[in-house]
Amino acid sequence: MFESPGDFRHSMASGVIRGNLGFAGYRRFYQAELMLDYSECYEVIAGYQVSIQAWRTPNGVFRNFKRSDRFDVFAILQLGPGVYFYETGGSDLRSVQDQILISLRMLRHERK
């Protein structure tokens, strides 16, 4: 189970997008100078094709008068025609990025 430290410094959000732009239209646009250590893959998870992007944003976090890098993830999967589920998250801890990626790969859904 994921537990946040006392000085919570992560963010995660998820939601549903309705539209017909496809993966290319909804995934994050790659910007080399802002997305260091970038990786992207397409996988099948719980029977759905998923686009997963992960990267390091330089100086993406400002806390306690200090700047540090943020480790980000964006994933999107198509639930049906014109319906997409996304999950995004980031933290100044690299280990949290790993936890977000692991949680995505553990996604389970019963298709009806």
C-alpha cells in the first residue's frame, strides 16, 4: 500500500476524457528540454492498450526555498470508442515515480 510521508510532496490525478483524438491527441507532447530521461511505451494492461510516458522535469519542484527535479508519469488507456482514462502523477522522489508505474501495471478491470 502507498503511504505519503508527513511532508506530502507528490501529486496524482486521474480522470476521463471524451473525444476522438486517439492516443496521439491526448498524450503529453514530448519537449526534450523539459522532459529529461524520457521514455514512452505502449502496453496491454487488463486487456486495454495503454500509452505510458515517464520523464524527469528539471527544477520542477520548488519547496523550502530550494528547487529540485520532479519525476513525472502520464498514462492513458482507451476504455471504448471516444472514451479514455488517464492517470498522471509526479514527485521529487524517484521512488514515487516507480510506485506510480507499478500501480499502472497492476490495473485490473473486469470487462463486460
